[in-house]
Amino acid sequence: MQNLTVRLEMVFEQVRTASQSKSSCRVIDVGSDHGYIAVRCLEERIASEAVCTEIHEGPAGRSREALLVAGFSDRSEVYVTDGLKGVKLRPNDIVVIAGMGGLNIVDIITQALKDNEPEVFKDVTFVLQPQKSNELVRRFLAETGFVYEDECVCYDRDIHYNCMRVVYDGKGGSVTDE
């Protein structure tokens, strides 16, 4: 079984919970780095297939290799792309964006909203773990029409991390600093 850090285990548990309400799903790990989340999701049969995206070939190659070694190259794809560009979202997808800054997360979701039909978003779950700018991500999600299903926090390597599981309902709102 693919070992994960405490932070990635938290992210994985949010994916596991999201998958329980879906008959079959595809996990898309944006900025996958080593492909650990995708491998673990396929190992535990949480996802029927996985997609990893990376902006650079080096990290994409590590994800590709991890999926190959684990025996999942037939149920996975790895893209060298910026965020979700070139990846069409489908109903029941679970999109993981973890380990990057809040501004990057906002940019990736904004572009995905432009590239996909709004109705598809209503059947997609996002698991987000920003490294910084949490307040910016929260404000963006509320204003853009995302609602929280859950949020959790962990402590890993002397840092507190939070992870949000959100879905899109298209009704914009607001949040306060509290």
C-alpha cells in the first residue's frame, strides 16, 4: 500500500469520504508530484481510474513511474499541463488540488469553470488543501458558488494544514473572517 504523509493522508481521507456517495469515480490529482494520491485511490478501489497533471515533465514522469510500478498504467493518465487544461471534467469526478498556494488553486478552478459546462460542475467534488492564502480560497469558493461538505486540519512536520471538501451549487454567497 502507498504510504502517505500525515498531510496527504488527510487529503486521501477526504477523497475516500467523497467517493462513498458516488457509484464510480475518477480521481484527478492536479499537481500530483509523485502520484501518491492516485496510486492509493486505485489500490483501495476508491477510484476506477486516475488522472495526474503536472506543469513540468520531471514530476509528471515520477507520477507516471509510480502508477506503472503499482500496476495501474492501464487505468491512469498523466498530463503535462497547467492545472486542468486539456482535462474535461466528467460527472462523479473527484478533483484533488493539494500542496500549492491559494492563488494557484483559484486560478485552476477559474479556468476549469471556463473550460467545462456548468452542469458538469454540479457532479464534481473538489478536495482542496492550500499551502497559503486560505482566506482568499474561502472567499473565492463562496462567491463562485461552492459549498462546504467538510473541512479538517492536521499537524504535519511542525505545520498546521487544512483540507476542504467542496461541491458546486452555482449560488454565490459570502463569508466573513470568522
